[in-house]
Amino acid sequence: MTGISISDKKKLAADLTTLAILQHWEQVNPEDRVAHLIRDLARGFNRALQIRLSEYGVSFGHWVYLRALWQKDGITQRELAVQVGLTEPTTHTAITKMLDLDYVSRKHRNGNRKKQYVFLTDAGRALEEKLVPLAQEVNDIAISGIDSETIQLIRSGLLDMVRNLAVDEAQIIEDGKKLPSTRSLNLKYK
């Protein structure tokens, strides 16, 4: 988008946050860290999808869980939290709301009263055919005008970064460190 001026962007009626992101990369700090660029790109994807999801009354937070459950239904809340990369308390809160919306149900299995398994309801399953095309649309918009060779290079580079960070995390864990919980950080640094 470097060819579009800020005044042209205003004509696009973009949100101020989106304009600030564009201004950062085009004018303020075009050579900023790749991690920051990827974060801003993810924010753009999320915002574009949330606008579309809202047409169906679905929040982006619920989308994350629905997407995981469409891939594998009938998993524990803990497994679901791991799948989406969010904490168990956050997952519990989201699932409770999704129960109210009739997207999911929770059940015990095999007489185990401790573990609760999360299942899509018919309504939650039916959302897949409505919502997945919206995510595909956002993806298509993001890659429009980019040739297939470049897209493959981007995918390959991003996957390499994911692998590099996974190896780094494994090494850190092997060294006896672990990812602290937000709660432990809040208590530790008060």
C-alpha cells in the first residue's frame, strides 16, 4: 500500500487504528522488527474477519474456538485451550458464553466427572459453512496482487520462523525455564 497516500486512505474510510499502522510502516519506522510487522498483519486479518463475522453475531474470540472444534470435536476444555493457544480460564469463559449461544455443549464421558468435553451443537456446526468463506475472503483480499511464487516464499519463510521459535522454546524449556502465567508475573512484580 505504499503507493496510497494518507489522504487516499482516509477516503477508504479506514479506522484510525488501521491508518496508524499504515503510517508506522510507511513513514515512521518502515524497517521495524519482523515480529512487529507480523503482529500488525495479524491485527489486520483479525479486524477484517471480525467485521465480517459480526454480520452473523459471532465474535472473533468465538471464531477461534469454533475453528478448532470444526477440526476436532469432542475434546476437553484443556485440549481446546492448547489448540487455540489461550489459557484455560479464558477458554472456560468463552465456552460458557458459547453454551448460552447454543454453539457448543459440554459433557462428561465414561463416568469421569472431572473432565468435561466440548462438542459442537448443530447450530455451531452449521456456522462453518457460513463463516469459513468469510475467512477465505479475508485471505484472498490480503494476498491479492501478490504472485503465487511470492506467496509460497512468504509461507515458507513464516513456517521457518515458526519452526525456529519452536526450537528456541524447546531449548529454553530444556534449560529449566518455562512460560510464566500472567498471574505469576503480576504477583512477582508488584
